[in-house]
Amino acid sequence: RRRYSAAGTMQGAALFVLMLVMTLPAAGVYAWHGGRVAPDVLAQLALGATAIFLLQRWLLAPLAVRALTARVAPGRYPMWGRVHLRLWAADLLLSMSPLPVLSGGPLAPAYLRMLGATVGRDVHLGTSVLSMPALLRIGDGATVGYGAALRPWTLADGWVTVAPIAVGEGAHVGASAVVEPGAVVGADAVVGEQSALAADQVVPPAEHWAGSP
């Protein structure tokens, strides 16, 4: 119970700090003007909110995600432990990043590299359902379909399992497919739409797998 309580307290504190950072520009502008609402105040508020919004999403999110997932090695970790909380916080920041807007476009691979992933050339990334980018390896010419989930960490039976995911050169992960920790999609291989690739499964090169499970 102590571990659960400590984890819940840390999660609450993280959410509070996140909301504080998000609302700080507005609070600062209103405090500077003594709470007065006027056109000039609203103009400053708009400028400040836009600046902090872009800063948080484009710069702070990648830096924080990389810091939170640094030195988290593949393995098993207890639920509600430090590693679990770090991964939870990283996923929270990923949900705030512009990746959902960029997915499907030419800037998505570049932003994923900023988050720490290894992404080759001519990659099409049609999804933003990603976690722990540092453990994602996507080869040249690979495509990831819309809504596909690449999850290098999962939680089950009281344990957090962490393992890298590799998508080989020219491989394709279909729309709404799920790829779990340790899975490998070989070069020029295909994982069909709405399929599930279980933990540590390997699709040999040039093979087409489909189904769930």
C-alpha cells in the first residue's frame, strides 16, 4: 500500500506541475495587469499563450521524454515503481506532443527522431500511438499504418515489461495493428491490418503475417 500511495502522490504532483506550467503564462499576464481585462491584456495573453504552447509541444516535450526514458534498459520492473512512473509520465507528455498532428506527413519521422527513436530514410509514419521512442527502430523505406500501436513497454501481472521493437527496411505494419515489446518485423515483411504481434515474436523477412492473436 505504501508503494501504491507513493505512486499516486507522484502522479498527482506531476499532473499539478504540468497544469501549472501550461497556465503560468496566463496567470503571469493577469497578475502583471492586476487582473484587468482589456484588449491590450488579451493581446499579450494571446502572444504569451502561443509562445508557451509552441515551446511546450515542440521543445520541452521531446527533451522531457528523452530525459524520462534515459537509461531505462530492457527488462522487467515492478508495477508502481520508479521506472513505471517514468514511463507513465513520458507517455503523458507524448500525448501532448504535436505527433498526432504530424502523423501521416513528412515531418513525423523527423519529430520521432527528436524524441529519441532511430528512424531511417523515406519512412512513412501514419500513427501517433507510440511509447518510449528510444526503443523504436524503423528501417529505411518502412511504413507504419494509421492507428498502429508500437508499444516497447506493457503492463501485465504486476510487472512492466520493456523491450525494443524493430521494423526492418521496406517492412509494413498495417493500420490498427499492435506490436508488443521485443517484436521484430523483418525486412520487406508485412504485418496485416488489425493484427497483433505478441511480445518477442519475429516475422521473418519478406513474409506476410496476419491475425490476432
